[in-house]
Amino acid sequence: MADDVIIVDTHAFISTKEGFYPGLPHNVLEILNPDSFIMITARPEEIYNRRMTDTTRTRDIVSIDAIKKELDVTSAMLSTCSILCGSPIKMVLNTEGKVDEAARGILNAMGYNNGT
């Protein structure tokens, strides 16, 4: 590897009829040993609108309340990962139409303060 940065993009959880499974189980966290977590999020209403207007895939119909619960579970899962790894969580807001701002937030969270 030419760089120390590796990005693993995953869902924080997998929803099943049995309940929520972690997207990063403990054994995977031990292997990866991440030094930070970045949660890319949006307001529940924006997530709802994006899902409802996404014609690129078939999605289950969910309510804004269900999306709020998903965000809560995501936060809880990442908090647990943070505790287990002793690594910080940075939340980046992905506001509609402001992808460049979200990208800068991700770069800042990775320590690239000027996007370089």
C-alpha cells in the first residue's frame, strides 16, 4: 500500500426479521482496527424524499419514523464500535444539493483539512 488510508464503506447494521445485525461485527473490528469512523447522514425527511424519488432501484416503503429509528440504530452501532476500538466518530451531514460540502466534511474528518 502506498498510503495509510483505507476506507471501508458499509452499512452500520443489517435489518432482518430477527432484529438488527451489526454491519461491523466485533471480529471484523478486531481485524480492521479502525482509527476513526465517519457517519454520513441526512435529515430523516431528506432521506425519505431521496428514497421515494430514487428510480434506480426497488426500495421498501418506509415512514419518516422508521428512518428516524434507522438513524438511531446506526448511531448506537457506531457508538459501540467507537467504544470497542477507542476511536472517534465524526458525523458528516449530506444535505441535498451540497455534495461538495459533504465531501469536504469527509476529507476534514480524515485529517485533510484543505482537501489535499
